[in-house]
Amino acid sequence: MPSAHKRILLKVSGEALAGDNSFGIEPPYLQRIAGQIADVARTGVEVAIVVGGGNIFRGMAGAADGTDRVTADLMGMLGTMINALALSNAITRHGVKSKPFSAATMPSVADTFTARDAKLALEEGFVVVLGGGTGNPFFTTDTAATLRAIELECDMVLKGTKVDGVYSADPMKDPTATRYTQISYDDVIHQNLKVMDTAAFALARDNSMPIIVYALDDKAGLAGVLEGKGLSTRVGNPL
């Protein structure tokens, strides 16, 4: 059945790619995620992906340990490219063509991102996997996801993570935390809910870009979340 969505941007956190490990990429988990993405792409939905790098290196942690912040963030960008190459290759192995792009220039590794080239690849049926964040230090890959979704004229951002939505508090630490099914941009910013950073939410608010937060291991899968099945939270204006 054709999807109601034409073009989506999926944000995949680096920690999610680590699966049950604390570091690196867990191959079976990577293949499961790639399979879900390929299944959605086969329905005709154009899929762009922004990947994080926390399973390889987190710039903020490096800076806290004494590394210069700009250098630490550049190291983090390289980590996201490792994930982007792995995910793009895994999607291709599932029978759907995929193309990695990098926000930082590295021509022997991936094409340099421009909105024009990425849109063209999407229109040609490629799943595009975007590494390197925004290409600038001090900006997270969450902000990169919102920015790329706006640049590529996507219908929405889907934030795939280890948590099945936005909660009133950290559900890992507070058993009384409740999950929202829908919450406004301003409420998630004012309550300082940490599922994405404030800059990402503010950019989404200013451009009316809806964000769906869900768990990557949800039984309904990505296709189910797009159909309104499974557990998730919609950040933005209600439908």
C-alpha cells in the first residue's frame, strides 16, 4: 500500500547502532534497522537519514576531558561517517540503492552534501545517508537532522532512539515518568526535555517541521510508526 508520506528524514542515534554494546556497531542490529528502512523505501517513500556518532566518539565528552572543543567535534563528525558508511552499505545489501553524503569534504569517502544533489538522489530512488553533522562544530546531529529535513523539504523528522517517545522525566531514572503522545515545541523546550537538543526543537518550531520520537526496536518497525502504529510521541502542532 502506498504511504501517505512522500519524503521523510530519519535520525538514527549512534548509541542505537551499538545495540546492547556500549561501543561500536552491533551487526545484527544494524541489519535490522537497514531492513526496516529498505522496506519503507520499497513503498515509494523517499528516505533521508542523518546518523549520530555517540557509539564511536562524542565531541562533548572529548571536550570535557580536555580536548579542544573544535577538535573534539571534528572527531565526532568522523565517527558519524563511519556509521553513515556502515548503514548505507547495509541498506544496499537489502536490495535498495543507497548513497552516503558527507557534510565535511572527503571525496574519496563520500560525495559532499548539497541539498541539490541529495534531492536529486532521493528523486532517483536512492536512500541518502548523511554523515558529518552540519559540518560545523558546536552543533549536534539532532540539529543537523532538523536542518537537513528543512533543506530537503521532508514531511517530518523521525528520531529513532532507545526510548519509545518523549517522557516527562528520564524513564531510565524515574519510574513515575509518563510518556506524551503529543507535545508542543514550546512545552518540550520549556520543560527542558532532553530527547533532542533545544536548538533542534527551536529550528523545527520556526519551520513547522514535525518530529516523531520512537524506539528503533519497536515491534511495529519504521513502517508501522509511519502508519500510526506502535508507541511514539509527536512534537509539534497536532494533526
